[in-house]
Amino acid sequence: MSHQKKLIGAFIVGALLLAACGGSSSDGGDAAVGGGLSATDEGIKDGGTLFILDHSTGATNLDPQRIYTGADLGFLGSTITRTLTSYTPIAGKKGTELIADLATDTGTPSEDVKTWNFTLRDGVTFEDGAAIVCDDIRYGVSRTFASEMTGDEGPLYAKSMLDVAGEYPGPYTATADQQAAFEKAVECSEDGKTITFHLKNPVADFNYTVALLSFAPVPKAKDTADKYTLKPVSSGPFMVQSYEEGKELVMVRNPNWNQDSDPVRKPHLDEIRWQFGLEESVIDERMIADAGDDQMTIVYGTIQPENLQTVFEDPKFADRRTDGFDGFVSYTMINIKKVPCLEVRQAFWLALDREALRTAAGGPYTGVFADSFINPLLAVDYTPGTVTEGLNVDGTPNVEAAQAKMDAAKVSCPEVHKYATEQGLRFDHGQSDLWAKLISIWIDSLGAVGIKIIDNAIEPSKYYATINQDPGDLMRAGWAADWNNASTVVPELFTKEGGFNYSQNWEDPAYAAFSEQVNLAKGETDRVKQAKLWQETNQYVLDQAWAVPGSFTKAQNLVGSRVRNAYQWLPFGWYNVGAIGLAE
Amino acid sequence: MLSFVCRRLFFAVILLFVVSAFTYVIFAALPSDPAALTCGKNCRPEVIAQNRVRLGYDKSIPEQYGNFLKGIVSGRTYGAGEGVHCPAPSLGYSFRKHQCVTDLITRTLPVTASVALGAFVLWMLIGIGLGTMAALKRGRWPDRLATGFSVIGISLPTFFIGLLGIMVFVIWTGLLPFPRYEGITADPAKWFMSLILPWFTLAVVSASSYIRLTRNGILEVMNEEFVRLGLAKGLKRRTLIVKYVMRAALLPIVTIAGLDFAALLGGAVITESVFSLPGMGKLSIMAVNDSDLSILVATTLVAATFIVIANALVDILYGFLDPRVRTY
Amino acid sequence: MNSKVPLLSIRDLQVSFNTREGLVRAVDGISFDVEHGESIGIVGESGSGKSVMVNAILRLNFATEVIVKGEILFDGVDLLKLSEAEMTRIRGREIAMIFQDPLSALNPFYTVGHQIGEAYLVHHPDASKSEVNRIVLNALDKVGIPEAAKRIKSYPHEFSGGMRQRIVIAIALVNDPKLLIADEPTTALDVTVQAQILDLIQSLREQSDSAVILITHDLGVVAETAQRVMVMYAGRAAESSTVTSLFEAPSHPYTQGLMRSVHSLENSSRGSLKSILGVPPSLINLPGGCAFRPRCSHQLGDQSKCNTDKPELRLVGKSNVACHLPDEIIKSNSVSDV
């Protein structure tokens, strides 16, 4: 997560919260979504130890209910945590296809898509050999409700979607009645083989939702609440042997996992050692040197900017380097309540010197200019958006076009024009060294068309809380999808019900039509039709300029020379770590 | 002498209380809200409010401090439902690390102590050895060598020396494996190997000032009248240097060394970072990054405790070593 | 001992050391003799080279590099040619020394008993513990430390300055040395204590038959204790004679100046100190000729020998004087000016 934190500081400015929602670093399996390593079992000799080098001092979390970011979801999902459904373990777009994991199929919805049924496979067990039953999954899901304990960091879809009557505070403090109410929303069959989820509203892609680790099984008897994250019980091919914060996480093979029951995972390694707390410059030097054990090493994090040239200009790294989208899009929210004037919002977009901002942040390696809020990694949903007319594709400002918009605004919405040019727009962003530099580009480029910017740097850890209570006129943020469906993008960011909508766009008369369209998309079970609807709603936001996209951010990486099959697993934006093998 | 020791120890205990109260109040006075840090990114205001009550952060600061002290004496339970119990002496519970702070400290302290102890021995040997050599061969090449060494050590940052060590001995020549800390009880050989570079890095940096201190101290004492009297008595040069010069010259170094060592026990922040040693310094850095007050209070307190104890010990030791300090 | 050979005979002693600013000639060609049992005073301002000279005798240049030339014959043996090991046998046993500042001359970390005993033990390594103890008690007794047995285990800081100087003297005399060098032994002490210490040195000298070299800047001290006196200026001897003749007829213009400053000190209750004009010369790169020339009240002109030649000691009347002035002028001055 610290890497995401860094990214936020550098480019996507948002809160921890925003950073924690989706994809992470590195390469793409498709040529279309960035260079990466090929997916192949060729040359792999089973066994051996894979090392993961990490600057951060520990794993974000090992507790499935507390996991949110793509890399962590993918890592734990491929090693120790199984879910009802999962994604096809393959490079490229096909990797975003849902397949059954603990369940026998990808789930059966009711007619109204408000009830979903999953049947558990035979022979699925925890690391202690105990069979995984419906109760374990139900108990796991219930832990996400304990917001002061295990529900503090993971996604809240269970909470917002499940039809639980009354308040449910999670399993630790619930009364018998509250617990009964929850167990009515998540039903288990007599034989413990079938689990039924009752939802408040229709959710067409709920079977994607249950692929999140927050729907993973936890054996109640082994739950240690807050401390479960230190020693979770495995259901996958690996299990945690030891974990010491600041030092090392060691995973070994789980003897009670059997290949026949698992269509998703095909492990080659005997052992995975995740080593924490390394200096970033040391990690880079070791990866570049590629000596000894470092040949069997991958990195959680990205190459330092100062080493990018070395790695990308020397052909000897061609087989080991990766460069791809990390799943995030950076964008600027505009407070519609304060800036209810399309022309001013468009003028803002046209005048902003995005090229200067990118250069200051590190140039093209940091990302490409975005034309949508839906990331290209969401291969089904993404299509290039149509941006405001006159916007320069090279990211440079179009002062003329912007000035024309401002002139028009003077007539159409003089109040807003006056507000933007005289009082000035308050711009909220996370505080960082980089932003101290970037802010002057904002002030200068927008000042060219008379828009005044009032700098409001907020301490990163308090960013979300601050703008939640007191949104500025402009707010910087970043977002990545929670699963491969723009249902975790467009509604989350731009509907009133969404978790991260600070634009207050429901004040806009144009909102009603948008909202209707989104609801339509949410209930659409035909994935292709649904994608079409997401593209339309996304374009609607661009047209209304409720928010302005910045960049699809990228990350670069190196792997050791003996590492094989380190393809990018698109749903998670990182390697399918559990599938990595080592060459002799 | 006994009363001097007792008085000094009593004073140290008082000082510990003052330091702990002071530390606690300072951190309590910080504008960050410890309750807001207990529930990650899904914190809603009502959850924060619940946690504030549950963790006692709604109480007055003196009351919180009282509870904190109580926790040290008799342990404490934190969190919701059955919560998590930390047995005495409990220095708090970290909701970021999901562990009792005391456990975190007892796990990281041996690492820091390993680093500190080895580095201390090394740097005292290097510092006093080279310093003495420089003083005795003043103006000649050993002096220049030692002074040059000390200039390098003082002017290069620890971080740089550490990285250089890794580059040269690990990455370029492969003479040493990349240091991964292993407990001394688990694997003494690995423990030793993993600490060679950190020890030398710290020793080079710290020895520099000790070279100067020793050299200047010896030269100063050599000019003392009592040394000339010793010579005039007919004492041999060697006797004179050991019995007269070194004893007097090293006495002030005892004080500084004691405090330096204690400060190091509080965490060798940079060295631990460079060599990714999971010690107290690293723990503190993590806590700062996470705004984890529960850990920061504890590490600060532990570090301060070491300094206070070292101060008292040095004073007492001084009493034994220097008759002028003793008070009867 | 052969009574024809002086106990100590210093021949053309030169002591100099290199500094960044240049060569410092602290002692620039001094010769004198000390007979057995004799007491000689060496007088001069600070910086005149007298302390450097006596340190050179015992080769106490411990911390600094010095260049010593000439001869220091002790009982006919040139100390400058001895090895360091041979020299340690001379120090403290044959020649002992008392230092200026008793507060810093004693090692603060050891008891006074230990320090006195150490001085004895180093030259009597086979001495038994009880013997050493007896010697130490005796020494403390001799120098007038009351309740010696009790104070044997005390540390230097528990004594007053005067008492500490007595202990230093005890250390010096514990081996009955043939020569005692006292380097400004009373300068750092209170006036009342000064006399006691001088009396002590005097009476101890009379009891034993040690010769004494007393270094001082105070002519009064010399008058009380010494038989012969040598006045030093800028590393050279300015005048050498018996105490009686020096006080009766100071011959060198510098000696005369010193005399006047003593008298004026005694005579004037406050203020105007009638002393020698000017300041002692820097010893770095001294110009040729008489070092006292710039401060001399007799100016013989630019062409005189004062500008070119260093004056050597020669007998004028009852004193040996190093001055280019004609004998008559020296003689007449010595009478009229005082």
C-alpha cells in the first residue's frame, strides 16, 4: 500500500481511502495494455523459493476482510485465500473473465437479481484439513461489518448490498437478534453446501463482488479478531508459516490443499519469502545486479525514477522489465454546488497545463493523459472518451479556447464567472513535496484565463475526512476499479449513492437523466450491453465536466532473471504470484 | 559512596516519571486524533466516537496517563467485544499493527541492542585505538591516517556509508550476503553475518568523534603538570600513558559513550533503515509514517528510559572512577 | 664523588622547538655549574627560558618535540646521551623536581600515599609493602603533614594548596636526590604559605645535602634561599654572581630593572609600578645582537656591538655580566642606580 501512497503523493492525489480501491503496479499481459512478461510454464522447474522485496514495513493486511488493493487481493487470492468465484489465471483480457473457485459455478441469480446462490465444491478444506462450509463464508462476510475491528479497511460492498434488517455491528458485539437478522440475509443450507445472499437492490454482477476477499471464508473458531491479520487460516495452495512485521512473511505449501478441487491455482513454488523494510535504492540496485537469490525475486513497488533510464535504455533488461498501467486514473472533481457553470468547468479543463504537470511529476513514465474515468485495464468497458472540443492531445493548454469559454461564461453564468475570477476556487489536494511544486503550474496556467486558484494542501492521512466534511471547489483524487466492471467506477464516483462522490453533481439539473442511465446499467445482466451503458454514462460525465480526468498512471518494474510466468493478471494489476515458477 | 548511589538512583526514578508524563502529555497534545486512527479508511464519525470512549481517549489527559501507568502495572484490554488483552507491562495496543506495543518493543529491542552493542564495542576499539595512536604519534603518518579517517566518518552521512557498504561488499563483490537479520538464539552465525555491515557502518560514523575526543584528550592530559611529575618521578613512559594519561583522558569519554550507547538503544534509525533491520528505530519510523501514537509514546518512553538509566549509571560509574566526584 | 667535578655542569645548552611561526630558541647557549649541596637561584621573567631549561635537564619534554643541543653533565655523565631507560633511573632518584602548581601537579585519581609510595617503589622495586608504608609516613611527617597516618589514604583534592605542595616536596625527597629542582614552587600559593614552603625547602636542604636549583621570577625568594644566582633573559644568562654581590651591586641593566621593580613593589602602596619599559622579546627568530637592546636604558647607537653581537658573560667587579657596556659604566651604574 505504501507504493500506492507514494503514487497518490506523486500524481493521483487522494486519500488513503481512494488509493486502496483497486489495481496496483506493473506490467500488462496484452500488448494493448502495456509491455510485460509472457505467461508460460516453459522452462519452469517445480520447487524453489520466490523472494519479494518490499520497501514498506509489512504486509498491508493478511486478513481477507481487510484487503482492498489489487496487488494484495491478487497476491493473497493466488496463494492463501480462496473465494466463491475468481478470475481466469491467464494473461490478457481473458484474465478478467470470472470462473468458479470454491463454488461449483459462478453463481445463480434469481429472476429479480436480488438473490444469488452459490454451491460449494466437494473437497475444499482449510490448512488444518477442516472442510470449508457455508458457515465459514458467512462468518467471514460478517466480519466486514465490525467497522471498529476487522471491517475497518476492506471494501464495504457487503454492507451496502446485503439486505440485513436493522443495524448489524459485526460478529464480535452483535446481539442474538442482530446476528439472526444477518443470518437471514446470508443463508446457509442444511448441508452447509449452499450459500444464498439476499440483496437490497438488484446487482447484476454480484458474482464479481464475491470474488473480493471480503467474501472469503474464515473459520470462526480460529478467528483472533484484530490479530487475525497476523496469522490467517489458509484455504489456498500456500499457507503462512511465519510473519514478522518489518522483517519477513514466509509462506510454504499447504499440505491440505489439493489441486483437484482448485481450477484457479497451479503452484510451482515451494516457498515464498516476502521481505520488508528495504531501502528503495537498494532494491533497485539488487534487481539491476541480478545476483544470487535476487534472480528469483520480484518487487512489490516500482523502479525509482532515477533508474528508469538505465533499465529502459539497456537491451539487457528487455526480458526482465515491465511497464504498464497500474489501474488508477487521476482526476479533478469539481464542486457543482459551487461551480454550477459548464463553461467555467470546461475552461478549467482547457487551460490546465497537464503536460507541465506530468513533466514535473516525472514525465511520460508516470502515465498517459486520460480521456475517461474508466481505465483501459477494464478492457470490456473502456473506450476512448470524447473530450471537450479544443483540448490539446499533447496535454498543453489551449488558452484561446479556454478564454472563449470564460467569455461565454461571463454572459451565461456571471455569478460563477465572478466567483472563479474574483474570489477564486479553493483547490484541495494532498500535501507533498511534489505538490508544492505542482501548485504553481496550476495557479499560472489557470491564471492565464483569469481563474484564481486558492491552494489548500491537506495532510494526506486526513484528506478524505476533510473533503468529506468540507469539500473545496476543486478536489484532486485517484481511483481504480474494485473489480473488472465499471460498476465500481461510474456509480461510485458520480452517483449520489456512490461512496466517493464529492462533486455534489446531484445539484445539477443534468443529473436526473444520468442517474436513470446508471441504474439501468447496474441491473443489466448482458455484459456487453452493460459495457455500452457504462461508456455512455462515462461520456455524460465528460460532457458535463463534473470532473476532469488527468492521467492513466503507469508503473515500471524488474523481475529476477530466473522468474517465469510473471504475467500481469489484469483484474489485480500485478503478477499472479501464486502461479510464478523458477527456471533452473 | 552508597548514599551517593542511592541518591542518584532515586533521582533517576523521579526523572523517569517526569519524562513519561511529559512524553505522554506531548503526544496527547498533538492535533491528531488517536481514535480516528483505530479504524482505517472505513471510519465513520460514529465509529470514531465509539472507539474514543472504548479506548478511553474521551477522558482527561491526566486520567489517560493514569490508565497508561495502570496498564504498565497490571495490563489492559483494548478494543471492542472481548477485545484484545495485553498483559502487564502493557505500553498500549497498536491498531495499525494489530499487536500489543510491549510485544513490538520486546521483539524489536533485541535487534537494536544487537546492533548497538556490536557497533559500540567496535567504535570504542576503533575510536580509542586510533585516537591514542594519533596522539602518541602526533604529527606523523599514524596521526594523519586517524585524523583523515575521522574527517571522512564525520562528513559522510550514515546513510551513504551504509549504502556504500552494501554496494561494495554485497552487490559488486558479493563478499557478504545481503544482511537479513536473524535472532542470535535462532542462528548465531547468521546473526553475526547480518550485523557485520551495520556494525561497521555505525562504528565508522561514531568512531570518528571518539578518535578526536581521545586524541585531543590524551594530548591535553599529556601537558598536565601531574603527568610531568609522574615522568619526573622516574615512571616509565608506558606506565605513565596507561596509568596517568589514559585514565584521565578516557574519563570524560565514559560519559559520552554511555549516553551515546543509550541513545542508540532507542533505535539506530538510519542504520536500521539502510540495512532493513527490524529494530526499534525502524519501529519508530513506521509509527511516524502511520501516525501510530500508541507506538510512538512507547518507543519515545523506552528511549528516554535508556537515557535516564544510562545517565544515572554513568554518574555512579564516574563516582567510582573519579574520586573528586564522590560525595561522602 | 669526585669533589672536583661539579654535581651538574651545563655547557652551551640550547633548547629550541619548531612551531608554525618558526624556530623558537627558548634557551640559547647557557652554561653554568651546580656544586654538591649548593643552592642556586635562576631568575627571570616568564618566557625567559628558565623553565624550559630545567625541563630539558630532566628531559621532561614529554608531549612536545624539542631540539636540545650542548651538554648536561650530571656527575660527569652527559644526560643528553643517555637512553630513555637510563634516564628514568636518574629521574626522581638522582634529580627530583618540584612544580609550580601543586593543584595540578598531583594525579587526582590516586591517593597521596600511593603517589608518594609510587615514587619510592619505582626506584626500589623490591621494597616490601610495609617498608613503603613506613617511608611514605616518614616523608609526610618530614614535610609537616599532620596526622600523616590518617591522611595517607586521602586524595589530592582533599588537601589545601600549601598541603599539596608539601606532598609534592615529599614525593621529590622520598629518594634523597642529589639535586632538587624547584620550578617556581611558591608562585601559585598564598603569600603566607609561600614563606612556609620556602622554609621547608631550606630546612630539608640543610638536613640532607641535596643541591637545589630554584627557579623563580621573584628576586626576594632568591635572596632568602640561594647562595648563587643567575639572571636569565631571552634564553640567555644576563648576569651570574653570588646572592650577596647581586643584591649589593646589580650590574646588568636588566638586573637593575628587576631590582627596581622589587623595590617599587615594596615602596609604593598602589599604582605606578616602576618597572622595566617594554615587553620581553618574542623568542621566534630573534635578531642578532643583544636581546635586551630594545628595552635597555643605555643606547649605544646603531653602530655598536649591541646590534650585532650577543654579549657573553664576563667578569665585571664581583659579577659575571653579559653586556657590551664599558666596564666603568656597568660599575658606576650598579652603584648609583640602586
